[in-house]
Amino acid sequence: MNERQVSRHIMGTSAEALLLAADEAGGQLLPSAFEAAVGDEREGHAAAAALRELSLAEGEPSAVAEVTLTYIGKKVAAVSRKSRTNGLARMEAVQRGLLEWLEDAGHPADVSVYLRDERATAFGVPFTKTEVDQATAYLVEQGLMKVLGSNASWALRPELTPRGRNALHSDGTVQDYAEGSGGDTTVNDQRYSWSVSGGTVTGVQQGGSHNTQHVALHLTHDERTQVLQVVDKALSGLPAADDVRPLRQALESIRDDAETGAAPKPRLLERARDALVMATATEGGRSVIEWLGQLVTSLSG
């Protein structure tokens, strides 16, 4: 697993809490601070063992000692902190918080009521109107909540659906539940297969009525995993050169949005095609054309 996959694996666990506490303390945390970090001393020692098992901290998993983060542990801590600020963990907190509020609130007048709730916060930062708007749109689209309509600013009479209640009490993230159980909506888009030879990229449009194909609006869990793996391989294959910096930034943006679900699948496909064109224009970019071709193909399905 890479740093992002490990961060996702421990997201919301005591291991993540201990990891971040150790990182904030300069990379080392004494056992006397475990209870303050995770709420229970015994749980703190279990979390420390988990960090050692994942090679995020030094020592044997069974050791009872301070937590000293490895180089990888510090990198995972940075990813986890970013996720809490503007990533998957933050998005999960807003979505789950909204569903929990609806379960308790019943039938509020509109979604703006949630922002006035003291629980509308995570990681020390209150939720914003934009975050709640985005969460509302996603949850309604996925059938996890419903609304009667909207005024100029807010969705009216929000209500938790039975599917939303199941998502709230399921294992994993809300997004995992929503997108792992089918029911994707579709939009029309063109599908391409890609041939890569000698730095030349050729797009061939496949058949279908009026040259359109159905593309799922959101990535499934398996598709997201595949996209992230391909993007990480492309990024690792890019040389450290100034001429590929825009391409690197484009790929990092695709990776972030694929991981968090911030962009629909057709938009990711469009950006992947743009990245493929960018790659053909630079000597360094041509080294990863094959990976970008695979990325386009995976998003075209």
C-alpha cells in the first residue's frame, strides 16, 4: 500500500489519532501521552502496536514503549492531516454528520438548520455552507436523503431515507456504502480506446447509437482503486523536470478528486485526456504515456 492507501486504511481509528499525536509532538510520543491521544491507555498501546505492524513506527508490534515514527509514518501523517483539512476524511465527516443530524432532527425546515447545530464541526473546524451544500447534493443524488425542493439558497424539508440510515450504520465510509451497492446514474459520453506507439497517441471512437456510450457518473470503489493505482504509477514515472510540472500538478489534482469523489467520472475522463495530450508535448511526459492511456481507458468504461 502507498501512503494514501495506508492513510485511508487507518482513517478514523485510534491508530490514526496516535499517529497524528506523535507527528505533532515531533515524531515521538511517550506511553504516558497515549491516553490523552486516544482516550484510553490500553487502546493507545494497541494503536501503537498497529502502527508498528504497518511500519509507521519503529520496533516490534508487541513492544510496549514510546512511539517513534518512521519516515513513512511521517509521510502518512501528512496525508492524513491533509485529508482532514480538505480530503476524504473531511468529506466523510460532513456527510456522516449530516446523516446523523437528520436521524435525530426528523423533518427540519431546511438544511441551513444543520449549520446552527453544535455538532456541525470536525477536527476543530466548523462545516461551511459550501461543504454542506456539496454533501447535500451528493447524498440526495445517491438516495441517502431526500428533499422536497429548494429555495435560492437551501434544500427544503430534508429527510433521511432508509438507504441513508443503512449507510449511517454500515462499516466503512458513507461513500463506500453509496457507491459500492450499485445504482449508478449514467450520462452520455464518447468512449475512446488508445493506441500508444513511439510517443504518438491515437484516439479511436467506438461505436454506438449517435457515437455515445453510457458512463457511470461516479467511480465505484473498484474503479477508484484502479484509477489511484494508475495515477500513482504515472506520477512515480515522471522525471524531476520543470517541463513536466504542469502535468504532475494535473495528475495530482486527478488523484485528489478521484480519492474524495469531488469530481464526477466524466469530468475525470476529460481531465485524463487533457493530461494525455500534455504528456505528448514534453519529453519527460512521453515516459508515462502508456500509464495515461490506461487511465483514460479505465475511466471510459
